[in-house]
Amino acid sequence: MLAAAGVSAQSNTADSTIPAASPKASVESTTIGDLVANDKTKAVLQQDMPALLTYEGLDQIKGMTLRDISKYPQADLDQTKLAKIQKDFDAIPSP
């Protein structure tokens, strides 16, 4: 009986409009705050862009994406680097 209820609850959840709990990280749409809060994406940033994690103004840019901050020369983020970071995000296994 409990198993049947569990299956029913899962079916209802699948049909709802609630987004997936952990979509793939994106340099285009995932905020820096979300990237830093996730151990796996934070590890990518530590590898590919360690200066970001020690940036004094990190709290002020947490609502921005990597694409957003790439517009600023001090971010040192060009298209090639963004592509490398995205490739590394894509390599993170799904939970």
C-alpha cells in the first residue's frame, strides 16, 4: 500500500510545473551565487577561475552570471574561457 502511494506521489510530482531540483549549470543562466553554493560547480570555478572565489566583491556579483561579468575587463573572461568552464560544468555527472 505504501509503495503504491509512493508511486502515485511520484507521478503527481512529475506532472507538476516544479522545475528540476538541479538543472545543469550554465555560464549563461546560473548565478554566481548558485555556482559557489554548489560543491561541484564551485570546484570547477576553483580550477578554471580561482580569482573569482577570492574576489573581495564576490557578494555584490552573486546575482550575476559568468556571462554577465565577462563584459568587464577585470573579470578576465573571454569566449574561450567561458566555453572551457561550460564544458567542465557539462562534465559534472547528474545526481
